[in-house]
Amino acid sequence: MKKKDKKYQTRTLKKVLKYIQAYRIFLALSLAFAVVNVAAVLYIPVLIGRTIDHILAAGQVEFTVITKLLWQIGIVAVLAAFAQWLMNVCNNKITYEVVQDVRREAFAKIEILPLKFIDSHSHGELVSRVIADVDQFADGLLMGFSQLFTGVITILGTLLFMVSINLKITLVVVLVTPVSLFVAAFIARRTFSMFMLQSTTRGEQTSLINEMIENQKVVQAFSKEKDVLEKFDEINERLEQASLKATFFSSLTNPGTRFVNSLVYTGVALVGALFAMAGSGAFTVGQLSCFLSYANQYTKPFNEISGVVTELQNALACAERIFVLIEEEAQNPEPNDVKTLADVKGNVNLSHVYFSYHPDKKLIEDFNLEVKPGQRVAIVGPTGCGKTTIINLLMRFYDVDRGSIQIEGKDIREVTRKSLRESYGMVLQETWLKAGTIRENLKMGKPEASDEEMLAAAKAAHAHSFIKRLPQGYDTVIGEDGGSLSVGQKQLLCIARVMLCLPPMLILDEATSSIDTRTEMKIQNAFAVMMKGRTSFIVAHRLSTIQEADIILVMRDGHIIEQGSHEELLLRKGFYSELYNSQFAV
């Protein structure tokens, strides 16, 4: 095993044990039931041996004695089965509680990860870690608990029973045992990296599937089905090869240990037969039968443990990927003396703000802006100039590299993110709706809102008419991200959702980009009413939609190059004038 792989395994195993520690009571119970199960199972051969010796000694079958022994065997067998069932209940409890804890912690970490992490990682790959990898981890953990405990206890128990019967024959068993352990360990060392590659490739495949399902219309529109299928086949081929290698090498363990264990059984049978044939009475046929049963039970756990070890390689490889996600650095934590942003009127001040997504690629440099309550600020400029980035900074989806953003004189890094974001109502070009009813989606930001308030907001957003045409109206259940609703209808619902909350500040990032011209005019009128007395930030490509703004910021390459009202900027005949007039060029 490579040193790096061994280091990963040791570190991952310690983390797994830390999760298991919380359920040590069930672990102790599982061990106790395993002891009872093994003790009962190992006592059955003793009773069988007694039965054989009694028959041989008496020269006939005495049903009274035999029946009594058979009853004892039956009772012990039921006790063993019951103990095994209770052990499995404890093992299931530990496994799925640990899995629940890991998944909860992983999902909680996703909720507080900085957006730059989410933006820089494939969403499908993250889903694969939380779902597929945790499932694989659970399977390995459950197998480990179910077979490892009973296996180790069985080995120790059979050794004790065999020693009590005949020490010399027991030595034959013990001397061959290290060969079985060597075979299992030799193969296990070489499988961790293979299972890690398998898990990583599976995540890559899940990522591609997720990406293609979400963007199937675009794929078909550009006739890229063949290219996508070829890429899928290439990943699928790599996954097949990785899986075959991992499975092939791990599957060698069982037949390898079985071969060694067969040698043990053969050795016991030969030596035991010689002792029994000696006729000294020190070793009877019944004891030989009992000893052969113990030899078989002694070697069987080595097969099971070898299978557990290889399965644990897969489990630990998957666990390592999920722990990497859990241990990813979260967004900057809120300080202990963090304040709640309250009584927001709409004073916003950006002072000497510097920001870039990548250190070697500058974007926002020395950005300054002062906005007074009730002002409508429009941000325009070519694609990539930093318009949406300003919105991300205002909402604190990203933190500034230098400078500060203040609301009501308070640095937004010194107030809770919750109170900051509750002060904004945001409608983006990219709509998002959760799976549920229309009513639940509209009331997402204000669950306590009455139906009258909800209807008023839907009518103001011009969404009421199409909602009423749906099968169950406001109680119609829609799927993930709006289901079969059109892009325009989803955007109207997002607008209605904000209109219901009516926070003190608004952010409209291409909020009407997917709405027809006639409806857009009505929405703009509704926005005008909604924005009255509220500080508003409007990002738009269609300059005709922001002519009524109090301040228009013209951005290029992360800088404000022009600032003023629509009329003022047109009179300057600068970059804004060029952008505006280009809309009407033929």
C-alpha cells in the first residue's frame, strides 16, 4: 500500500470511529449479543459430540437421552438466532444513525460553504458524494459490524474450545493461521486506491448525467446528442475498468483464504483421525467430530473478515470523499459581537471596494458608490463588466477583498447575514422555485402572510390569471424548479414572491428578461409602485427599462466610467449614449 493511501485510510478510520463513539451503548450491546451468539453456536458441537459418543458407548440409540440432548441443541440454536437478531438490530441502528449524521453534516456544510466553492465544483459530483458515496460507506460499515465482531469472537471462542479438547491439534490450526492473514492483508493493501478511483469516476459520471438532464433542451437544440453519448461512453468505460480492477483484486481475497483454510481443515482431520485411531481414549470420535466442526467455524471468519476488509477499502474510499466535503472551509464565520441589521431605510455606501474571483484576474477596483433611501440605481454595461458581481457583494454572497460596504452606517461584515438578506428583495434572471404548491412558493419569504395579501401580490405581478387556470389554482403542485411552467410564468411567480415580502431594498437583476413586452410594461408599472420609497438596484441589458432610474451607473472592466440620469448621460454622448443608440441600429 502506498504511504499516502495508508495515511488516508488511518485518518478516515479515526473520523469514522469518532462518529461511532456517539453510539457506544449500542456498540457495547452489539458486542455482548455477538458473544452470546458465538458462545451458543460453539456449544452446539459439544452437544453433538456428546450425542455421538453416547451412541457409540451404548451401542444403541437411547431415545430418552438423545431427545434430551436434541432439546438442548434446539434451545441453544434458538438462543443463538435471537442473539444474532438483536446484534443486527444494534448494528443497523449504529450504521444508519452514523450515515444520518454524516449526511446531515455534509448537507449543513453545503449550506454554509462560500458560493465560490459551489460555483467551482460540479453540482452532480457533489450530489454523488452526499448520496452514492454515503450509501457505499453505509454498506461497508454494516458489513463490518455484522461480520467483524462475530468473526473475531468466533476465532477466539473456537480456539478456547479447541484448547480445552486437545492442545496438540489446536497447534496445527494456529500454525497455519498466519498464512491466511498474510493473503488477506496482501490483497487488501492494493485495493484502496482502486476503490478511490472507482468512487471518483462514479462522481464524474453522476455529474455528467445531472448536467445533461438539466440542459437537455440545449443539447438537442445544437444536435449534440452524439457528442454527449460519446463522452458518457468514455466515462462509463473508465468506470467499468476501475470497477473491474477493484472488484477483481478484492475478490481474490476470499478464494485465497478459503484455500488456506481448507489446508487447516485437512490437517485437523488427518491428525485428529490418527489420534482417534490410536485407541487410547484420550481423543474420541465424538471429540473429533466436535473438533472438525470447530476447525471449520474457526476458519470461516477469516473468509468473512477478508471480505469485510476489502469492502471496508471501498467504504473508507467513499468516506474520504465525503469527509473532504465536510471539512471544506466554510464561509467566513460571523463574529461573536455580530449585530442584527434593523430599522433599514436604504442608506448604502460602497467605499473603495476591490474584488476579484481569481487573484490573477482583476475585476472590481476602487469602486465607490453612495445611495440614499428611496433612490433607484441602475447598473448597465457590457457583459462581464461586473454588474452581477456588485449584486453578489451587496448580498454578501461574496466578501470584498478590500474596502467596505455599509448599510445604515454598519459594515455588512459586522451584521448577521440573515438580517442583511432579509433587508433585500431579489428577483434574478435565473428563476428558482421549490417542489411544492404555488402557495408555498409565494409565501416562502413570508409564511405568515394571509391569502388576501398573497392574492394582491400575485395580481400586482400579473401572475394571478395564469395561476387560476392551473388545475388546482394556488394549490397546484409544481415540480423541481417549476416543472412544466414556462420561463416567463416562473419569473412572474418570483416577482410575486418579492412583492409579497416588500423589504426595504430591492435587487432586480434582469427581472423581466423572460416576459413578453406587453406584460413587461405592466410589470414595470407594478415595480414603479413597489419601488416607491425603497432603495432599488436594477441590472438591465435593455436600457429602455431603466430610463426612470435616479442614478445610472455605467460600468466597464469593473469601474464606473459614467454616472448620472438617463437624460444627462445621453447629452454627454459617451459610452452610455453609444449603448443606448445601438439598440435602435439596423
